[in-house]
Amino acid sequence: MNNHQSEIGNHQSHWRWWICGALLLATLLNYMDRQALSEIATEMKERYHLDDARYGNVERGFSYAFATGSILFGFLADRFGPRRLYPIVLIGWSLAGVATTFAASPEAVRWLEDPGDEPGTGTFRWLLICRTVLGLFEAGHWPCALITARQVLTAADRPFGNSLLQSGASLGAVLTPLYVLLVRSLGGSWQVVFWTIGIAGLLWVPMWFALVRKGDLDDKPAVPSDPELDEAGVPHGPPEPHEPIDVWGFVRRVFVLAVIVTCLGLSWQFIRAWLPKYLKEFHKYTPAASAWAVACYYIAADLGCILAGFLVRLLAGSRRSVHTSRVIVFALWCGLTALAAVVPLIGNSFWVLVPVLMLVGAGILGLHPIYYALAQELPHKHMGLLSGLLAALTWVTVGTLQGMIGAHIKETGSYAPGFILAGLAPLVGLVVLVLVWKPAK
């Protein structure tokens, strides 16, 4: 390789990680828009009659819309690519976040509420509309991000790159409660939280176009100057032209991915939606104590996510296959996640409950980059649609569960079934991964 080729390779290497940074920022904004409602849900309950059942229904609407958007934008991502589609979904969910500020507007309430309706019906319906639109467009983030990461990273780098991508979720969730505290300390209303986060999302769009030019994400090897790498990061030649399609192997992999992503979704989305309310309403934490507890949970989740990707790469570099390394880390992180099942048995002591929640967060989010790396082995031509279908299955299941949980909490006041499910569900995914998934030869 001559000096000119070496310079091109170094430039490409730096550019790839800048792209990963943009993906991280998009995930951060995605989660700040998503997490904002859970942080002010107790206030909305007190001021606008958003009780647990209504809140559960809002989460169900978000989930079902996310399922629909996963299929729609997965198909569009395969058809048109992420360069043009990504800004559209960012603009869509950012405007939905800005529109949420009108939930308490008298005009909106009068438009959506009849005189005989229960108090807060107009506000509830406005929130339901806005969160449904938010879920629809936020779903487009994941096929766009996964296709982008697949195009710019080698197989060996994808677990760590996916960790960076997914870590934006925890960073956004860390910043959201602290940002809400800051806005309140400065005398701002809850509406300020929504419209400022929405504006930040709109500002992401020009940065994306500055980084990604036409043709940058075409279907080509992640490192143009090097041979394409297989699952273990070993150079190989092009596949045999008449190699038969392994239909059973494809079906088997899709089944494993469906089980894993559904289990992870049940765990992560329950705690995402209900943890602030659990701390404030069940344990009677102050808003400040709850905000710091939630921030600690997501900081640990972020560290666990990055550590999981790093550990896979480290183990794969010690003469283990990439798949074996993934399974080892997946099993370890499932052990951390299982601690969620004992959360209902812990008292309300901040210094006992929060460390356990931190271990749980590190476990749950650390499982996600391994799932993404597995999903990126689906056929490239249809990866967006296939990953969208898998996400849709997850969000339909999650949405149904959120509605049931909301009704259960309103009736009994108990969050225990949700935490037990969150802790044990990924173990099912581990069993299926070990028994059914067969790594590529």
C-alpha cells in the first residue's frame, strides 16, 4: 500500500467514527424526546388528570405507532437509503415533540374535549396524538442508524460501534431528568423541556448533510482500501457465485432475533416508562432525588453498553470467534439484568435501591449492541425491512404490555410484575441464542 492509499485509509477511519458520533447524537435526541414525558408524568397526573391508566394508554399508542413506523421506515431505508431518509425522521419526531407543548392549551382542549367528558380528556387526547406521531417517526431512527453503521464499519468493529450508537439512549435519558431540574430551577415550565429538545433535533439535520455526501453510504465494503471482512474479522474473497441459499438458516436466525429483541424490549421499555413514577409515587422520592436516581441508572446503562461492546471486541481478539465472544458477554449481562426481579423486595433506601438499579441498567442496555450486531448479519439488501419487522413485533408486544401495566398499577399500586418480567425476560433470549443460532461458517 503506497502513502496515498494509507492517507485515504486514515481519513476513512476518522470519518467512520465521526459518523458513529452523529449516530450517537441522534439516539440521544431520540431518547430525550421520548423520556421527557415520563419525567413530567407525575406533574401531568396532578395538574391534568393523566392517571396511570391514561399514561399506559399513551405509552401503548406510542408503541403501536413505533411498530408501524419500524416497518414503514425499514422498507424506505432499504429503498432510498439513510442519507435522505434520516433527516426526514429527525424533523418528524422533533416537530411532534414541539407540538406536545400545546397539550395544556385551552384551544387544543376545547377542540378535543366534549362538555360531558371527564376532566383532562382533551389534554390526554392531545398527548396521545403527539406521542403517536412521535413514535411513528422515532422508529425510523433505527433502520437508518443500523444501515449506516453496517456500511461504514467492519464486522469486528460493529459491536463497539453499535455500543456507541446505543449509548446515546442512556446519555439522553441521563440528561433528560437533569435538564428538567435545570428548567424548573430557572423558573421554566414543562413546555420549555419539549420545545427546546425539539429545536435541538432540527439542528442535527444540517450536521448530517455536512458529514454524509452523496454516495458515501452506497453498498460497498466498510474500508474501501481493505478486503471485506467476515464475521470474525478475517479477510476473505467474494462468495461463490452459485452458493445455495440457506433458507432454514435464515428462518432460524430471524426466529432467534425476534425472541431476543422482544425480550430486550420488554425489559428496557418497562423501566424507561415507569421508573420515574415508581420512584416518585411508590417510594415517595422528591423530584430531585428521583432525577438523580434516574440519572445514575442511565449513566450505569451507558457504561454497561460501551463495556459490553468493548469486551466482545477484546474476547474476539484472543482467538475466540466473534459469535462465542458475543454469547459470553450476553450471558454475563443477562445475569446483571436479572437483578431487576429483586427490586420490588428492596426498601426505599436510596443507597440500596439505586446501586441495584444501576447494575440492572448496565445489564439491559449492554445486551442491545450484541443484538444489533446479530441483526446486521441479515441479508444486506433487505436489512432495513427485516429489522423493522422485528422491531414492530417488539413494539406491539410492548404496547400491549404497557396498557396492561397501567391498568394494573392504577388498580393495585404494585409495580412488582413489571420488574420481575424485566429481569427474567432476557434469559429466554439467551437460551434461544445458545440453542438455535448457528454462526456463519
